[in-house]
Amino acid sequence: MSDTTLHPNAADKAAPDAIAPSAAAPTSGGPRVRDVRLDFFRGVAMFIILFAHTPGNWITLWIPARWGFSDATEMFVFCSGMASAIAFGATFDRAGILLGTARVVFRIWQVYWAHIGTFFATAALMVYFTDLEATSRNYWGNLNLWMLFVESDMWENPNILLSVMTLQWVPNLFDILPMYMVILAMMPVIVLLSRVHLGLVALFVVTVWIFAQRALSDAYGIPYFNFTAEPWVGDDNWQRRWFLNPFGWQLAFFTGFAFMRGWLPKPPVNVWLIGFSAAIVIANIPFSNIGVREFGFDFARAWRSENAAWFSKSDFGLLRFVQFLALAYLGWVIAGDKGNRIRAGASALGRMWAPILAIILKVGQQSLAVFVVSILVGRTNGVILDLVGRDYWSMTWVNALGMALLVITAYGAAWMKSQPWRVRAQKHAAA
């Protein structure tokens, strides 16, 4: 991710080489003070996503997602919407709809190849691990890649490869980047509607979200918006859909987009709103995974079984959105203006906080590269844990190893984007 500011000119100069650029906020009458909130929360989300994508990882039992209905995916998508408003908003404002759309298409093109590369790299790695004598599991089978290796003869019927390349076949682990591409493709429509009336934006986003709810489709017979994930299944009633439905998740993305564009006013900071948000978060705990698993709330288990559509991750159920907004507001209040409380850090950490914060911000700034690597690292860490066992010590050092690899990736990507060869060539010329 490129370092940009909230100033339109600076945002438009950023090279769109990640999901969206980082942000800084200008101050009146003085030097710009970097707004660290977006990068910080995206960085935290990337580490949580790594933990969640590591099979059999005990940390996953205690991540924030287990305490409520929302998880790091909401944080990631919402922040990406805000950052995309910075990255692409100035282009639409200054260069017009056509060039703004062209830039979005280029972004989709980049994310598409990141997805394709991630899929085939992960598949190849899982085949390698499966063939090792030390392992006894079929790792590519665990990712439901049977159609790639067993149930389809690729040489006689190459359509399976075409299905991968055209996003018709999207296994569950590989659906977040396709989801993001579809949402990006909706951005020019949103910008066009905003130039007519902001009410049309709200109407469009909410209507699309409604049609993305499978429960409403089943109950009232309305169309269900989602893409099929296994094209070889002919019967639509048995057809698996994209796990992360882009038409549902666009609600989180464009909410963040609207806040950053100024279409939605920032909420006031007062004790009543803080208390209301905290009450929502606390009230959800009995119905969370923790509430059922640790506290044994039988009524919550029964409620979850009967009302799964309300917190569906696939279609982005309404309760997920409500809880996330409450959490986002509390996080926004705690972070302080431009993230000044994040900069201050916990007093207990003292001088340790500055380098820790720098690492988190760097990971948040390079989210696309870090995410792609985290898929590979997460699956590899699962294999390592299978080999060494899952005790507290092994869990600790394997997770630490994974985090270190993400940090190395972030700093490496940032270094490459700085084009050090150009700097050296300029010094050579000057000499």
C-alpha cells in the first residue's frame, strides 16, 4: 500500500498496488499528522486472519470473532471501503467517471491475478505436503480440491481450469479476493448515483443487500443474488454459492466508503452512544461462540440454531452489521482523533510500543501482499503443527513464526515499492 494522505491530490498520486492505500490526515496550520487508524486496524485484522486460517490453531478459539457475531472480515472490508474512498475518490472527482472507472478496472485486474496466483500456489503447496512421507493427511483434499486432481480429468476435460480462471469455481478459502473484485466493480455505479442523490446510493446498497439474503429468498420467493461456486452441479437447489457473498458484504464496504467520502457524518462522542454500543457488544456475548462453548448457555445454542440467518457470515446477516458498527464506534472512540491514543499506546509497554506500532502499521499498509502470503503461511503452519504436535509451546512458536513471515512480507513489499534501484540510479547519475 502506498503512503497517501486524505488530501485528494496526494491520494490520486498513490500507485494502486494493494487493496487500497494508507491514510493520513492534514492538520490546519501545521505539518500533516498521520492518521494511523486505518493502517492499524487493518494490520490487526491481518494477524487475526492468519490465526483463523491456521488449521487446529487454539488461538482461533479466543479471537474477537468468538465473542460476538462479527469478526476480522468486517474490519478488513470496512477499512478497505474507507481506504478505497481515498484511493479512487479523487480520481473520480478530478478525472471523471470514465478514467475513474478505468482505474478501478486496473485495480480489479491486479487483484484478479493475485487471486489466481494464490490459488495455484496454495494448491501446489498442498500437493507437496500431501506427498511428504512424514505427513499422513490429504491436504489438498481438506481444501476440497478433488475436482482439480481426482474427479475431473483435466487433460480430457479442461473446463475445470476454465472454471478457476473465470471465477466459476471458488473454493471456500479463496473467496475473499473474488468478493472484493465484485464490490470494486460496483464502485462506479455508486459514484454515479451519488452525483444524482445520496438517497439513491442508500437505496441501491440496501436493496442489493436484501436480495443477497438467502433466508429472505426462501421465505418470500424473491431472487437470490450470489454466484455459483461449483458449475458442474446442474441442479440449482444443490448448487453451492460463494461463501462470502459480495452482494451482502458490499453493505460493509460502502458504509466505510460513505464515511470517508463524507456522505455519512461522523458520529458524536458522548456517554450515551458509548454506553449503547457497549451494551450491544455485551448483550451479544451469551449468543456468541464463547457463550455457548464456555458458559454453556443452552438457550443461546437453541437460538443460534433457529436464527442462523440473522448472523450469517456468507450473506452478511444484519446482526453482524449491527455488532460491527457498535465495535467500530467503540474502536473509533478509543483510538482518538487521528489515532493519537494508538500512538500513545499502553503505558505498560512503554518504549516497546513504538516499534510494535510501526510493525502493525506496515502490515496494514501492505495488506494485499500480506493477505496472499498469509494464506500460504496459514496452511503451512497447520502442517507444521500436525508434525510437531499442538501443545502450548509449539502453538506459540508456530504462530510467532507466521507473524514474523507476514512482517517480513510487509517490509519487503514496501521496500520494493520504494523502487530502490531508481534511487541508486539517480545517485549514480548525480555522481
